Amino acid sequence: MNIISTKDFSPENLGYFFDKTSEMRRLDNGTIDERRELASRHIGRQMYSLFYEPSTRTRSSFGLAAAKLGIGKDQTENAKEFSSAAKGETLEDTIQMFNNYHVDALVIRHPETGAAARAAAVAADHMAIINAGDGKGEHPTQALLDSYTIYEHFGRLNDLSVTIGGDLRQGRTARSLARLLALYPGNDVTFVSTPSFRIADDIKQELTQAGTSFRESDNVHDSVKQADVVYWTRLQKERFDPGESMQDEEFVIDQNVLDVMNPSAIIMHPLPRVGEITTDVDRDPRALYFRQAGNGLYARMALLDYLMARG
Amino acid sequence: MNIISTKDFSPENLGYFFDKTSEMRRLDNGTIDERRELASRHIGRQMYSLFYEPSTRTRSSFGLAAAKLGIGKDQTENAKEFSSAAKGETLEDTIQMFNNYHVDALVIRHPETGAAARAAAVAADHMAIINAGDGKGEHPTQALLDSYTIYEHFGRLNDLSVTIGGDLRQGRTARSLARLLALYPGNDVTFVSTPSFRIADDIKQELTQAGTSFRESDNVHDSVKQADVVYWTRLQKERFDPGESMQDEEFVIDQNVLDVMNPSAIIMHPLPRVGEITTDVDRDPRALYFRQAGNGLYARMALLDYLMARG
Amino acid sequence: MNIISTKDFSPENLGYFFDKTSEMRRLDNGTIDERRELASRHIGRQMYSLFYEPSTRTRSSFGLAAAKLGIGKDQTENAKEFSSAAKGETLEDTIQMFNNYHVDALVIRHPETGAAARAAAVAADHMAIINAGDGKGEHPTQALLDSYTIYEHFGRLNDLSVTIGGDLRQGRTARSLARLLALYPGNDVTFVSTPSFRIADDIKQELTQAGTSFRESDNVHDSVKQADVVYWTRLQKERFDPGESMQDEEFVIDQNVLDVMNPSAIIMHPLPRVGEITTDVDRDPRALYFRQAGNGLYARMALLDYLMARG
């Protein structure tokens, strides 16, 4: 099994991975004997992390997940500059090399959309390819941890009112979350952004086909009032169109926004943030983004635990 | 417990860490069964090395210390360039992420003075912060290994004549060693440098308050004659003032200096050296700087062994 | 024992390493219990990878070899930029530091010819130096995996017709393979290249002295017809002389070349390739270059298994 796209997930396998993620969290926070048992579980298996682009969160959480499960690992932080890629080797040749190194899982981050699928196409059966982000394409383990965080809190992924805000045009986490919500009945999605950062038509079509209700707005206060989940994303200013100016201050979660939010809501963010949630919000019990980051570790442990138990 | 500053050390806990450092050296140089037992001791624990600045010695000795103790680990060599920091994430947010990754120890090197203390302020109780150098601030594990090296040789840290030479103005190892010597009675310190590289007033005040005698000199030969310990540091030429020219050749430990040194003295250096100790000195039995480097490994193993045995 | 040069290998120790390489491949492709036993074999030993130059293949295969054998490890990807070397530390001082870190094996890649031998000259007895490539000098583990690949297929390293093509002037793999073939009787070597990329005189002299027959050619088709082994290398275009233009298309292995090759021949390449073997050749059963890459892992495991079992 490869993990290439959000489309690799279904309500059935998500249910399995959610239970596994909870188990990983419980054991890792258990006694030292439980942690020791966990760290002996997959001795003899190996993972390689092949990162062609910068990453702290994703790379370190995969690295720690492997360490916590006893999986041998090696990695490159900057495959683009320090590797055979610089000499002109194709991704396909690199993958065939790792096939022959008998690696059980290859975690890949690559700047080109579709790179993980290209890797999977030439990967040997014994080597699972895990997409850790490919360009503007997919980042399925982020989608897994995001949906787990909602599930962990509410006990369900259906019949929820979800507001997704910030850069929806290019943010792959916003797109992926909308897709996953469309797999479950009764969800209601509000997209909030300025006109030039609106969610793309393909996602709107998917939601329509799935029968998931949604609307678009440019008013933060109105959009968060009824939400069970407020999912906020970073404004990627390097991608602004020339001459365009986004009123940042209108897209910030601060005490004023907290005041109008549902008391039982949760606030999520894929991190890093650069000002779009003020730090005083961190003390609010509804702020779940750091726990969400931790769920990234446990969701990746769940995936690896599943993949390593095969064969 | 966090290890942020030389001030975290006292004669009491230094005694404990010195014994532990000796134990680590003994076991690591013991039989393969002893090394194997050591490498199984902390299975189930994890450490992360977050380095925002270049380092060979410190980073590799922490990495090997973890490996030798069975601690799972992951790291980034260049957090500044390849991480969320490049996207504008604050150090505090990065630390809160590692809190949620349930890491037992976070080793941090950062260019800004005070960064490790800022990290400790937001670190969870279960995660020990170890300062591996923050700007011109502190480098406490260097101070630990330096004082251990003296203790290992002389069996005490009191009633010693210590000459500290080279760049005393900016060298944090020289400053830290002077501080630690002030914790013990009867030490006598000679600082030797050119006028523009003199030790700063804050250290002189600390020594005065502690009742530790000291003097300043610009004559190497005179300063080393009576010393039990000659602690030499690198001249950081990139920090010379414009128009200033240091007579390097006067601040070199070579055969001429050896000839006037006490036969029972020891020569230390935090390394790397770039000519301020000539290589023919390496063969002199008083040259302890490579053993000192090895003590860096064992002192860090001692710290980690202590921190990992908690809770 | 250090592994510095192809000259460290003899028919006697190659026979031992070939058997060990086969054992490593068998166990790593065996049951999970066999892999788990392997990954527990050398717990308590440590390896450090000190890479001053980019590498994917060599560095990751050493890293995975250590993981698969239970050897603790740490590494630097880019020692040149991120280490004490940038501050002016000599290689000799760096090696003496690792002596004192009590590392069992130090794997070194360095841009300067002779660097590994310089490292070995100051390395402690307990620390094996493994040359992972030093400038235009040596890359002995590549020579080991190349010769193993031939041995694995033919069951011998003697009485073979071997054609070596591409950049023979600067390619250290081509030079090393020729050297190893001269250790065995009855081999016949054809060097095929354009005039400016011809094999150097020192290799020709070695072959002559060993009584190994050889010839030079610039015709690919003629040269591969009778070969048991076709060993192809990358044209390092950055090294072309000014005004020189190599007819690349004449030095490409493609279907036309396959058509004239011996049906029982094998095609090898040290990788990466950048067009000098077309991808349709991959499907031909004679194409062994990806298996050869995998043999790089197993040959390095064999070396490490041998070195770690000492003392």
C-alpha cells in the first residue's frame, strides 16, 4: 500500500487509522515499559526520508515516529542540492535504487506535483511510498492528522459545521480537508477569504457532487459564529499577485474573534503561523493547533505501524 | 531539569555529574557486553537536536551520546535555512511543537543569546531543554566537560592555578570556565591576552565577589610558568576591530612555551584550533585537549543518562 | 583494518567479503526474524559518516547498512560548510576528535585525493577508516560492489571479457575495476571511449605488468559484441576540454547496442546515469545496474559486519 493522495483514504480505513492513532498516543504517553515495547516493535524494518524541499514538522515527525517504533532510518535533508539529482538523475532511477536497498517505507517530499505518484509507479511491492507533500499537489498525512484531530474531539466526522479560512486558493491543507469532509454526510463548510484567495472550482465541484453544503464569505466574524471547527491557514504572501494587498488584520484570529466563537468550537491550524492567530489565543481551551501538531506524530506512527506489520 | 546556563551547576551536582561521566567513560571503553547493555539502557526515550548554527563537535557528540545510550534521535543540521523558521515561525511555536512530539530532551543551538532560556520557558515538564550554545551567551555542557577534565586529572577543582589565554572578550568557554572556578575555594586565575581581547568586567566582578584571586597579563611565558592548567582558546580573527592587529605568534603554545611550563601542568583547548597550539605539542603528555574533546562525549552521556532516568 | 584503497583487496579477502555479501543479501531478504536478528547483531557499536561532499547513494547505503546491522550512527551531510572545517580545523584534528569519541568506524568522503589515507594515519586502532571516495583518488567500496556483481553472476572473476566504456580518463570506478580485474588470470579488457577520454597510462602499465590483455577502441558496437561484461560510465560533461565535443549519441547503450551484444552478457553502471543508457534497456534481463546498486548496500554491510566483529 502507498499513501499518495487524500483519495487513498475512505471512511473505512480512516476509522482503522484513527483507532491506531489513539493507540499510539496512549502507548507513547504510557509507562516507560510501554514506550520500550513500542520502540522494539519493528526492529529489523527500515524507512528512508527523501526530502527535496525544506521541512521541519513533517520530516521530524516521521523521524521521531520511526524512532519511537524501533524502525531503522536514514534520511537526506536536502536531496535537491546534495544528491545525484544535482547530477541529473531522474526520480525514477533514485526510487529503483531504494527498491534495491530493500527499504520498507520511503517518505518523499518533492517540489513537483505528481512526484509521489511517479515514485509509486516504479516502487517495488515491498517498499511503501508515503507522500510527504508534492508541490501544490497532495499532503495526505496532513489530511489524516487534521481529520483525526476533529474526530478525536467530536467523536465523529459527520454533521459538523466547519469554517476554513485564509489562503484557500493554494493551500493544499485547506483543499484536502474539504475533500475529506465530503466523504461524510451532513457536513456544512464555509470558506472565508478575500476574493483572490478563494477555493478553486474543482473542490467546489467535488463538494456539490458529494452533496456537501458549502458557501463562500469574506467576513471572518460572521463565518466563525456557528462553526464547530475553525480551520485557519497561513497567508502565503510570497504568492500575492502584483498590486494585490490583502487586509491581513481582517484575517487574524484574536480575542475579538474568540468572543464571537461558539464556546464548544475548536481552532485548528496546520502551522507554522506567522501572525494570523495571535499568541494570546494559545491559552484558550478551544485552541487545539499544538495538540493537532502532536497528532501529526501519532498519525504517522499509526501509518508506519500498519505498513511495517505487512509481509 | 533544564541545562541552560553554567549557573545551573553547583559543586553538589557537579560532583554527581563527574562521577557519572567517569562511569560513562568506563562502560563505553569496557567489554562489548557493557557497551551493549549501555546501548539498551534508554530504549523508548527520544532526543531531538535542533541546530540553527553550524557545529561538528557538539552536535556529533550529542548524537553519538544518544546512540551509545539507546536513545532514539532525530535532528536537523541547519534549522535556520531548512525549517519553518525560514517561513517566520517563532522559536516558541517550534518548541511547543516538540512538546507535543513527546520528546524527552531537546538539544538546541541558536545564534541569539538567551534563546535556550526562551525555549525552556515554554517547554513542557517532560521535555528537558539542553543549551548547546546560544550566541555569545552560554554553552554549559562545554563548561561541564572543561571542569570535568580538570577534575579527572587533579582530583579536585579547588586550590588550582589556572591560566586562561587567547580571545577572552568574546570566547564563551573562557568566561564559563572562570565562572565555574569561582565556585570552588583557593583558585588563582591568570587571564592572558592583548588589551583588546581582555576578559569583560562582569566576570572580574564575579571573581571578586567570590573571593577568587585573579590578574591580567599580556605575557604568555610569564603567565604559564606556575600554572597547573593552561587553557587556550582560538583567536577569532573575524572579530578583530578594524586596524587592529594581534601579534599571533606571541599567543601560540609551542615548544618554547612547553619548555617553561610546569612539568605537572595540563594544556587544554576547546577546539577547533587554527594554529594557536602547534601540532608538535600534541605529543607532549601534558596536552589533554583531545582527551578533553572525548570528555565532551562522556559528559553529555552523563547528562542524558541522568535526564532520561527521571519520571 | 582500514579500507582506503582498492589495493587493500586481494583475491583472498575478496573471496571472504563476497561470501559475506551474499549472506547479508540472503538475511536482509529473509524472514522478519532474520532481519530482526541482523538488526540486533552489533548493538553497542557506532559508526560516524563524515561527508565533505554531496552523495546520495554511498551515504544512504552506509546509513542503511548500519541501521540493518544495529550499529548506532550519526552523520553530517555537508561537513565542508557546516563544521569546524569552515573555521580552519585540519582533517587530522577532526579525526583525533572522533578517536576520542570511541567510534568503531568512520566513513569519510572528501574532495581531496589522499584524504582517507591522511585520516587513517592518525586514526586510533579501535576506529576503522572507510574511504567513501576521495577526490579523483579511490572509492574502494565501489570497486568491491562492482567486482561482487560480476562474481555473483558468473561465479568467478577470471577468464572474462570485459568492456569498460565512457569517461575512462577521470572516472575512478572504471580505473578501479580495471585494477581489480588484473588481480585474476585470463581476463581480457577493452576500453572504449573517444580519444580525449582514454584510460590513463598508469592503469595500462598495471595491466601490462599483471599480464592482463587489453586494447583501446572508439567503436562501441565492435567493443561490446564479444563482452561478458559491459561496464558503462557517465560522461562528466563539466570536465570536457574547451572546444571539445563528444559525440554522445555514439556512446549510448540503447536497443541497437543490445541487438549486437552477447545474449549472456551483463550490463553494469555505477549510477547515476544521465542518458548514456536509455531507459528501455532497463527491461532487458542483461541490465544489472539496479541490482548492482543494491549490492552496494550488501557489500557495505559485509564490510561493517567484519569490522564490527573485531575486538
